[in-house]
Amino acid sequence: MNICLLKKSKIRALAALALAFVLVCTYGQGCGDFKSAGLQPQSSSSDGKFICRASDSISANTVRRLPRVHLLNSLKEFLSRMNTNDLSIVMANAQAQLEQLPIDSMERFTTNDTILNQNHVDAIFEIAFELASILATNQGYVAQLASICGVDSSQSSLTGVCAKTFADYYIKKTFKRPVTELEVSSLLADPSSTTQAPLNLTSSDGLTIFLGRLMAHPKFYYIFNNEGLLISGSEGISGATYQLNKYELLVKLTFLYWQGPPNDYLYEKIESTDITQQEQMRTIVKYILDDPKAKMGINTFYTEWLKTPSLPLLGASGSTAYSEFSKGLNINVQGHKHRTDMIEEINDITEYYTFTPNGRYEDLIMTPFSFAKTSDLADLYGVSSLWDGNSEPTIRFPASEPRAGILTRAAFVANGTEYTNPIHKGKRIRFDILCGELPPPPANLDIKPAAQNTLNTTREIIEVATAGTPTSPNQCMSCHRFMNPLGFATENYDSLGRFRTLENKFDPLTGLLKTSLNVNTHTDAIVKSNEVKPVNDAIELSKAIVDSRVGQQCMVRKYFRYAFERTESNTNDGCTLDNMMINLDGSLKQFFESAAFQKPFLYRKVK
Amino acid sequence: MTRRHFLQGAGGAILSLPFLPSLIGNRAMAALLAANQQKSFIGVGAFHGLYRMHGPKSQLMPVLPDDIRSVAGFTPLSLPGKHTVYARPLSQLLQNNQISQIINSSFNPVLSKMLMMQGLDFLSIYGHNGAQFGNQNTSGGVTGLSSTASIDQVMANSLNFYKNPALKGRSLVVGPNKYETGLRPGGYGISSAYQTPSSPLTSAIVSPPLAYNPQAVWDKYFGQAPTTLPLKKTLVDLVLADYKSVRGSRALASEDKRVLDQHIELLQNTQLAVNNQSLQINGGIRPPNKAPSGADWGAGVYDLVACTAADRRILIKTMNSVITSLISSGLCHSFLASSESLTSTDLGAWHAWAHAGYDNDKDLIANVESYNSVITENTIVMQDMCLDLALKLDSISSNGSTLLDSSLITCIQEHSKRGHEAWNIPVITFGSAGGTLKTGQYLDYRNFETTRNDLGWTRFGFPMNQLWANLLQAMDVPPGEFEALGKVADSHPSFTINGRRTGYGVSLFWTADGASVGLVPVSSSHYSTWGGTDLSSWLPFIKA
């Protein structure tokens, strides 16, 4: 069977790799070898170190808007004087406007999505107006906002000194730094007054204008980072480089670790702390990382890196075959949430090892312990005890059903059907875990879904389908050799993550079990450059990834992109990457903490 | 309800000026919710009856036998000294997914919020009237009664109804055209108002002004009321200025300026859109002064010789959109509407159609064209006037409750299915008045324990006065307030308890001569045993 056909006349979409059971071949340009295909990181050496060059310099970047999550958290922090319940009600009442805000792309981290379109601009304005309207027309809400003037303050208090205090406070939260008299008087000016009289904040209209203007202000939505010390170049001229001032640094820290702006405590603390000095900054970073919000912030990185939310819905087809395949497991039955359990397990693994002293990258990839907190997931894993969510994990998998780290967990091998998808699994490891970059399938590729049969395992079907043709034996494998083997290694876990030695095949007509075939997980994996590494299963593959250090390098690259909001430069960022790699060798927490002390974080070169 | 459903309205094919719930401001909703659960009342008067409104061939009420006592599924309630009444969930009365030809499947989304009641009697009336909401001195054949205010006016002038004193007195009476004014007999109005609202006990009763032009209504309220739109315009101008100011900073590098330039360009589009919203307030849109066909509808539907039948239906729905805007903006909460010949330029067509179309005594359609015109008229009343408004109110929600939930739309017929017979009236409501009424029910108040059937003279049931009293209480007007408005001379002793003139409105009986009212019930076998009945108490089954 060869369904890898080439028809130049048929131009197909480039989404081939993402489709289940889609076989891809190349025509014309292929992936070639690892280096020529650009698969090997150019700024790293063969021993797993990044190359720190003397010529390294700060790369320029452009002002960026807030990602959606950062904006939402900024709005909540702006209104943080309100009690939690009222704040929830206010946000819920503005839900229609909030939903207008586009979702950021996770393809290259949401922090890297700089797209700005009409929907963004409309939404920002509508959100600001609606929130301001809701707040300003409710005396109870206004009283909470006005509490900056004292606990018994109300809307009628917003005159004189209190109005000034109120304005200072909320403008500061907008500008994220202390504000000048001129800035305050400008934003407090009544637009209908010809004499520059201040807005009447005791009226709901005046308050609506004031609060709405702040929430829609460019300083609310954009982070400029151009108010620090100019260390080279000329102000406002491309290439000018600024050392961030302490307020800019603080804002950058909390957006990195909390996904939101600083709180009032930090603004107050920073008044007497110069965090441009490393030791003082370390104190603030420790405070930020010790806050529960840091877990949420770092979890965002892991989620976007590992793309756990992309786990397909289980059994969405509702086919008889899937019912047979998942018989007795209560998949999609009320009260059971297997898919959520699978995703949460990855979150738990990453969070546990990140915030546990000396938790390391190796633990993520090799941990032998079960993190199943529900009996549904534990049943899939064949373990009888549940992890309590806090203690040091000690529950091991049965010796006959071994697993290592995240690559062997259900969230990495499951999909929505009764059969596994080795290409997809392999592609995910290649792209996300090893930071490989394959060219997209050529446009003249004819793509056909591979048909399952009851005579061959899924692996065998894929091997045949991507074998190429007698006259062009490498046309498929020039790229697929970088993906297929990585997926074959996990074939001893079925598409629900259960360990198996046999693959069940279902009758395509009746959906009933037809036969069971031996699975084969032995494969020649390519983890590093063009080195072929024979592995017997996913545990050995995981070890190879750790030993090669390609996995660690990849995590460093991913976090660089997430934290510094741009793709690393092979020529300019080697020293930063190398520093981060050294810290990753220490511990995960040390690694995350160290990012804030890297040059790309402390400086900004403008374009 | 989907947005598509909403925009299409109940009629499906005809698009009226839409009400856009997505545009409704939270400012308005916040103000509304803060107004201490203000309720809204919308009365709709339908005219003439004289068609198969109930019974085994019913085209309006649930299709049931003339006598439902042996029909399974009903909950009976035996009342001492009175007859047994019956209730059943409306959802159990669907046949082919609809209640009836007129109450078709398009009502199903709000069926659980409806009440359908059969068997309410105008005690003092025989013949044509405008008494649907208490303007009971209007029967052309009955003289000598005092004038009473219709219940929409009682509500509008009650501070128990309007929690905000600034709104006291606000009501909107919608009529088909400028001729529909004046109290009956002689006039055509179904709303009767206080000439001196500050003295309701002594005030003369007059006909209120009618509104028939949606644009004029819009301008009256929104042209004067403060709205959020000027604020929004001001804000977008300020925000744009702030972006330009930051863009002008000399610390900004060229690429940063390019990003802000892009934002400013997009924000200018936002500004343009906001300025173009000048006709939009809280999801509503200022109506045009012309019908879709191009005819001027400023004088109401009857004067629209140039208007198509579709134009007239669109006018009704457009008025509904304006009413929805008024309610959602907290500007007015008492409404009354009526319409007669909605599909004809002939003012009296409805009367001729009804009498020519159907002979109840023989259950015979005498003139198909006339009969169908009556059906069309009633379909428009129920689907375009009532359901369309109900759906619009139901599309606006906050904290799980919709404006329909806090409202009460009540459609009362002039007659039953026999010509000029002002009892055994069908009543259909939408909304629970803030949870006061137990909706989703069919309630049958008819007395099946007499020899009457629904051919010829039909059965009596419960006094309409009791329904009015219930509607007033559902709208938070207590008996102590509305009972005092009743005149001693117009109140039957059977319903006067310890000096309380219970119920609302005239409770004397129409007499056998058809021209006067008196103490003897029309049917001595029916109401003669009702002595001591408190007509301000809740009708059976109706209270939540």
C-alpha cells in the first residue's frame, strides 16, 4: 500500500502535519539531513552548550500591546480595591465586551502575538467604557474605589484633596509609575470646560470619563520601557538602548511571573528599593515568586509550551469502535473528566518539580511517579493509590507497565480516536520538546488519510505509507524520519494512555474488536543532529533526550521566547542562552528566577 | 433564543427595526437593577372575538373539548360555593409542537413564561367595549356607570409600582392612529386616565393621549433623557487624543511610532463607529419616519393608504423595539396598546369581518374571506404585538433573569367567540411579574357544572375584576390602594367585605335588558352564590 502520491496539479493545505492519520511526503525539496534542514540550533555546540560570543549584543524590539490575559489581569488589579465578589460581578457584567477581545495565538507564545486589528482596538475601548459605566453608576462600587481616601469614603467624597488622592492613585496604576502634576491635571481636566476646570468626580458622568479614559489609555495597553537610563544611542532614534528603571523592571517582573501588573504593596515597596541593583532586585523577585500568583504565571509558560489544551476531546466521534475501545471506563460520562485529569497531571508534574527545591528538567522528563489524583486516571495507569496533590509523590507504576516523565503520560499520547497517531506524537516531540523545525509539506503534495486495517498495527500502516515509492524511496522519509520514530517509541500506550503490549483492531463495519496485534516500540530515533539512537521504548527515548541535552536546550529556547517576547538570535543571544542553561542545570526554580537577571530582560533597545 | 431568531422576530420572514441586545449598555442594566426590581406592565387589547378561540376547533387557546372535565392530565380545584376549576401545564397541551394555529411553535421559546386563561367575565358589559383593562364604562349598550381609570394608569400613578418617584405618572398608550382617542362610547380608547393624577379619588377620567408614531415616541423620551452616548463620544475623542499625545513623544522610536500609528488609525475607525451610533441607545435604534415601502407612517397605520400590510406589521414591531428601549433604559414601565383593523385602511373593517365571518351558534364559517381576516388580525396581535415584544424583552438578561421575567404582558380579548358576548374571555400573558405569577400553565376558570356549553351562550367563569386586582398586585400595587379607587355605587355588595370594595373596577352586573346594570347577576345560577367573595384575592392556580 502506498498512498503517498504526488500530484502537482493538486495543491493542498499545509496543515498536513496536524491532521490525524495524515501521511506526508515531500517532493522536490526535502528535509535533507539534520543540519542542512536547519534542525540543529545554530547557537549551540554539540556538547549541549550554547555559544557565548564576545560579539553578543542586545537585540532591538518593538513596543508591544498587552496579551489578553495580561490585560484582564491589569483590569482586575486596577480595580483591586473592590471586594472579590463585587469585582466578579462587575467583570461578569462586562462579559459581552470582554469577549470581543481576540484570543492570542499560542503558536509562538501569547506574549509573542503582536497582531493588532480592529477587534483589539474596538474591544479595548468598549471594555473601558462599559466597566467605567458600571462602576460609576453604582454607589457601592464607587465607595470601594474611593476607599483610597479612607474607609468611609463615598462618591461624594471625591472632591478636593480626596479627588487628588483618588486621581493620583488610579493614574499611577495606569502609568505603572508615580505620575507628575502635569499628567494628573491633564487627565483630570474636564473636556467640556474652557477653563481647564477639573472633572467633577462626584458625578457618574465625570467618573465614567475619568475611569474609562485610564483603562483605555495607551499607557494601560502598551508597555513602552523607554523611560530608563539611556546607555547608548540617541533618544527616540532606532538603536537607542535603555536600562530599564526600577518601575519598568518591576512591571516586567510581575507580568513575567504573575501575568499581571504589580500590586499596591510592590508599588509601595519599590519606593524605597532600587531594584536596578541586583541584590535588591533579588529580594523583590523572591517575593514575587513566593506569591501564589507565580504558580499561575509559570504554569502559563508550561501550558503554552507543551500545548496541553490541544489534547483532543476524547471519543468525540461517538463511534461503536470507540465505545468498544473505551468500554467500562466512563469516558465522557457525567461525573468523569478524563481529559481534564490528563491535562491536570501535566500541570501538576511541572508545578511540583518547579516549586520543589532542586526540582530539575530531568524530573519532568524522567519522573517514575504517578501524579494521578483521580481514580479515573489512576485506572488508566493501573495504579491503585492516588496522589494527594501536595506531598512528595511516591506512587510508582506497576513494573509491567512502566512509564517515565511527561512523554509517557496520557496527555502526550492520547487522542480522540481508538487508534494512536504516531506521526502527530512524533511531530510534537520533535517540535515542542526538541525545538526541531521541519519545513512545511510542499504545496504539490497529495495528502490522503491512511486507512486503518485489521491486519497491521498502526505503526506498520504508517511505515508503509511513508516509505516512499520505488523510484523515490526517500521522498517521504527525508522528513518523516525525524518524526515517525519518536512517535513509534510510545506505541506501547494506547490512545487513552493505557499501557499495552497488544494493539486492538476494530472491525470497520461493526466497530467490534476484530483482532489484537503485537506492538513494537523499538525504533531508531534521531534526537541530536543526525545521530541515530536505537531505543526500545519511550523511557529510553526520554533518557536519550535528557542525555543529549537537546531537551534542556529546547526548554531554554522556549522560555527565552516566552520571557523576552521574541525569538532568540543565534548571533546575539548565545551568552544569555548559555547563562540560562547553566541555571537550568541548577534547578527549575533557579532557571525561572535567573531569567529576570539576563540582559534582554534588563535592557531595551528600540527599533 | 438565537440572535437570528431574535432579528427575524416571531413572523420569521418580516424584518422590523431590530432591537440589538448586544448593544444594550450595562449602564442601563445597572440603573435598572438598582431601581429596586422595577416591574413593567404591558397591556394589549384585542378586539371583537367571534372566531374559534377555544374548544375542539380552537385557533387561539389550546385545542380541547367543550367540556374538559373528562380530559386526563388536568388538576381540578374544587371551590366551596363556586365551581371546580382546572389547571394543566402548557407544555402538555402542545399538539404538533404548537398550542394552536395562532399560538404556534414560534411561541415555544417562551411557553414556560406564559399563562393562558379561559373564562374571565366582564360583569357589567354586553356588546362592544374598551374594557379590557378596566375602562368599564365604555360599553356602548350600557349606561349609567362611573368612569374608572384603566389599570395601566392606576399603576403609573402608584409609588408602589414606580419605585422611583421621578417616574410617577409615566405611561405610554399606543394606538393604531390619531382617531383611536376618546373614551367609549363615542371614542375608541381602551385606556382611561386621571385628569388630575394627584387626586385619583376625585379626579375626572379622561382619555390619555395616544402614541402611534414610533419615532415620535423615541424622540419624546430619548431626545430629552440623558443617555450614555454623548459620554461615549467624549471618551473616544479623549482616548484618541491620548494616543496621539503619546505618539508624539520624542522618546518613541520609529517602529514604536508605527505601532501606535496603526492603533490610532484603527481607533479612528472606532471613533467613526461610535459617532455613527448616534441613533442607538441601549441596543435600540431611533426609528425612521417612513415605512419600508417609503410611505410616511407618522399618522399611524390607518392613515397609511400607501402602506402595505407588511408596513403595518413592521410598525408594530418597531414600536415594540422602542418600548423595549424605554424599559431597558428605565424611562417608562406602564404601557397599553390596542389595535383593530391592522390590515385594512377601513377603520370599521374589523367589525364587519367579525360579524360576517363566523356564526358561533352553528359553529359555521359563513364568509371565509372575512373569517380569515379576523384570524389574520388576531395572529398579528398575538405574534407581532405580544410575542415579538416578549422575545425582545426576554433577550435582555442580567444575572440569569430577563426583562421579560420582571414584566407582565397581558393580552385580553374584547369578546368571547359569540358575538358581543363579554364573558368567557380568553386571556394570555407573558412574564411572571418578577416571579409573582406561576407561569407555564393553562388555567380554565369556566363553570362546567351548568347546562351551558360553548355553542350559543357560553359558560361563565370568574370576574375580570379579580384578574385586574391580581394584575395590579403582581405589579406591586396593594389592595389597600386600588380598592379605594372603586366607587360605592359601582361595587356589588357581594364583593364588598367590611367596607372593602374588593377587586378592581365596576362590579355591578349587566342585566337582561342589555342596557343597564344592576344587582341581579346575568346568570343567577352562577354568581348568586358568590356573596362574600374577596375579588382582591388571587385567582386559583395563578400565584407562584
